[in-house]
Amino acid sequence: MDPIISKSISNHAHLLSNIPPARLYDESIKLFHNEKSFEVFEKLLKFGLLKDLFGQTKETLFINKTLVNTSNRIKNGKRVTPAFLFAVFLWGAQNKRFKALNNKKKSRILTMIQASEDVIRIQTKQVLMPKWLSARVKDIWLMQHQLENCNQKKAKELIRHPRFRMAYDFLVLRSESINPELSDRAKYWTQLQQ
């Protein structure tokens, strides 16, 4: 790309804040639901545009791996959902907020819900998250603790949860990127489904 155009894009990135969050939601889906989602993410970082779409998101191996996985799924004719990508993009912010709120007076689940709602509220000021989307994102996040700590008696019930597959895929990608200590849990859930 011509350096003059590159500089102009970076200099005008702040204008994204003038676009309604609902419109940016539609555009964000187009940006990431394609075979080049990782390359798109890299360009958004390069030109300083990501901060105006996902201000709480920092580049991580988890995001990179997920975007490569998303591209491969699309190439192979498999479905992808915006809820999964939003959950991945905001996972770091959710964890950071959870740690800030975590104290012994509240239950883990209530703290997790509060952290999730805080992160989603901030995100919707930039890119709209419809209620159905934010509910699915919260489900994915809340199920991570269950998948990490579930006993055999409750495992079959958890597998029947409508969001199980997304939460399971999320756990697998975490185990392959940022949380290798979860690889045994990911294998457990993989075997249990077979």
C-alpha cells in the first residue's frame, strides 16, 4: 500500500468514533467472517484502527490462533459465529476486570457476571453487541470455569447445554495457545464427546 494512503488511514482512524455502534457491528462481522480474518486483524493493528473497534482488545496468541482457525473453518465450509469471536477478543479484558473485582465477599459466579457485564457495556459503546450476542458471549465465558472444574456426574448435563460446543472450542483454543495447563481438560472433553 502506498505510504501516503497508509499514513492517511492512521491519521483518520479516530473518525470511526463518529460511526454508530450498530453500523460498526455489521462492518466488524464482515471484517472477521472471511478467509483472511487474521490478515485483517494485523492490518487493523498496523493502522491503529483496532482501538476504535475493540479498545479493550490486545493482541495475543489466543486471538491469532482463533483467527487462523476461523479462516480455516470458512475455507472448509464450516459455520462461524460472531459470539465466538467477540468472546475471544474480549477474554483478556474480562479476565482483567474479574481480577480487579475479585474479593472473598462475592461468589466467583457473581464476580464473573459483573466483570462480563462491565466489559460488554464498555464494548457496546464502540461496536454494538445485540442482546443475543452478549448473552452467548457470557455463556462461553461462564462455562470456562465449569469445563475446567466439572466432575463426571455433571459432565453429561453440561454437554447438553446449547452453548457447550462454543465453550468447548474456546477451551481447546485456550489450551493450544495461552493456557497449555488446560490440555488435559480439553482432551477429557474431547474423549467424553466420542
